[in-house]
Amino acid sequence: MRKAIFATAGLVLLSFILSIYFYPQVPEQMATHWNSQGEVDGYMSKLWGLFFMPVVITGLVIMFLVIPRIDPRKENIEKFRKYYDGFIVILVLFLVVVHLQILLWNTGVRISPNAVLPLGIGLLFYYIGILTENAERNWFIGIRTPWTLSSERVWKRTNRLGGKLFRIAGITAAFGAFFPKLAIYFILVPVISVAGFTVVYSYLEYQKELKENEKEQISG
């Protein structure tokens, strides 16, 4: 946990250092958003363009550090804390890379986000799969539906399966880097499919458990 905190703090500091370093080199109006085809369609003023992402990263880190303290099932989070801390580090690293891509673009180094994002998001999805597979029942992390939160067995089955599916979605998303114009579909279609499937799966597993319990009560 301590290593993860130091690594995360270092990455947060790096995001601010990058903004300060590139301050003299970027224009007064910075490109900060791209459409699905990799074309710029949004701008921010220099100050916001430089420091918006570091501020967002800082806020997310604080939120993720608070979650294990306020979750009513915080003892369950501690059981998979190393995976949770690893997720924080990977997420922050990904956001710092995105921040660097924005800064470089505005200095004339035109690296398309459609080449960077699929690989980064793919890695993130893959690790989310690992985190989900190892998550114990809690209120913030994992596949949380009314049915997984109501049953330990449904939680485990849904999250174990969902973890495998998220890893597949991560690999699929990464392939989007080879098809820049279609990258958005490589990212969105798999993750939406996994999300929808796991919700339905958790419901069906819960109904199955109810029927099994009814049979046990009748036979008992």
C-alpha cells in the first residue's frame, strides 16, 4: 500500500511538473478534445488546458483513497487491497499519459489520441478485469447490481465471470490502435456488452438461487 501511495503521489506531482515545463511552449488556446475520428473539436484557455487534467487526477486520487475508509464493508476491501492499489496506479499513469499527449499535440508533436487511447484503455480494462475477479463484496468496487449486493454467491459468480470478460474487452480495445478510425467501436462495443451481460447474468443467477432456496425449504 505504501509503495502504491508513493507511486501515485509521484505521478500526480509529475502531471503538475509537465504542465509547468510546457507552459512557455503551448498556445493561448489549447486543443483539449478530439472526436472519434481523431480531429480536434474542443479547446481550452492556456491555464485550464495545462492544469485541468492534473487537478482532475488529484481529485480522483483523493476519492479512491477515501473509498476504503468509508465503505461499510471496508474489511472486504482490505482482502483485495493490493489489486485496488494497483488499479489506482495504472489509472493515474494512464491519465498522465493522456495529459502528456495533449501537451505534446499543442507543441506541434501531433500524436493522435486514436493511437494512444486504445492501448491505454485496453490496459485499464484488462486490469479492471483482474481487480473485478478478486473483489470481495463491497459498495464501491466490482460489478455491483441489486442482486450481487444481495447474495455472496451471486457476487462471486458474477464478478469472476465479469473479470474474465473485462480482460477480453481490454484486449479487444487495444486492437483499436491498429484501426484508428474505428477505435471508438473497439473500445465502446466490448465494454457496453460486458456491462449489459453481467447485469442480466447477475439477475438470472439470483433468481436461480431463490428457486434453489425454495426447493430446500420445501424438501426440508
